[in-house]
Amino acid sequence: MVPMPQSPTVSRSETVILLDSYPADYSDFQIDAFTEQRVMAAEMVGSEVRPPSMIFVCVHNAGRSQMSAGFARHLAGDRAIVFSGGSSPGPEINPVAVEAMREVGIDISNQFPVPFTIEIVQASDVVVTMGCGDACPYFPGKQYLDWELDDPHGQDLDAVRVVRDEIQRRVITLLSEMGLDL
């Protein structure tokens, strides 16, 4: 039997160092919220008694992955743990994606782009990638899905609605496949 790899210890100061390499100007609240996500994920690694979990990963963590996570959180509620991250997080959430989600009653305006981290990917049962190519993480034993979706960056609201609607369809299918009937 091969021992499970240990998740890294997570602290606020390590989160600050991690986030300092990205363009966003993170507030203390955002740093604390991301640190809490990382700590929760580290505690989940190896735990057999927990809700199903997933991470949605795209390049900037500003559009597709945020909309996907928004739908998953909205539809699954507390029956699943939902993360999102980017291989190269942008400075802010795409405002057109925020508006498109608001149209369907989901508010993602309080979210912010963050990188994916080892402990979060290790804690996730399903890793959904969207256009991050070789930068996306790979850990054996995870279910990987690669969703080819247009990038909403720089698109108008009509184009983002099309992406949003396709994401909604795929998230509903994913949650159903994970046993989370809606």
C-alpha cells in the first residue's frame, strides 16, 4: 500500500505569498476567505466521510470557471463542495459574466480570481478544466473532464449568455452523474 501524499500545511502568510504573484489587489477579506478554502481542502484530503467535491479550472478564473462554480453551488447547495481556480488568475471577475449569471438569479459578484492549489485539486473528486492546457493539474485517481467552451473574455452579453447556458447544461449533467439529483 502506497501512503497518501501529505497535503501542504496552509497558513495565511503562505496564502499572501502565493497571491502576491498575481495581478489582483486582494483585500484582507479575500486573503482570509481563500486561506479558509485552502485549509478546508487540506483537511479534506484523505477523508472518506465528506460531500462530493469538484473544482472548475480555467486560465484566468474570471469567467467560465466562475460561472460553472456559481451554477454548481446554486444547484447543489451544501450537498457538494465547490472550488474554482485559474492557471493564471486575472485581476477581477469578468463583469459581463457577472451580469449573465445575475440574469438567471445567481450572484457571483462576490467571487474573485484565485489560483488552483495542490491541496484544492487533491481534495476534489472531479477536476473540470476549460482551456488551461498543460498548466492544469493532474493527480491520479481523480475524474478529469475537459470542457471546450468559448472564452467569454471580451465578448458581449449575447455571446456570454450562450456560454452560460452551455455551462448550466454541463453542470446539471455533472451533478447528476455525481449522484446529486436536482
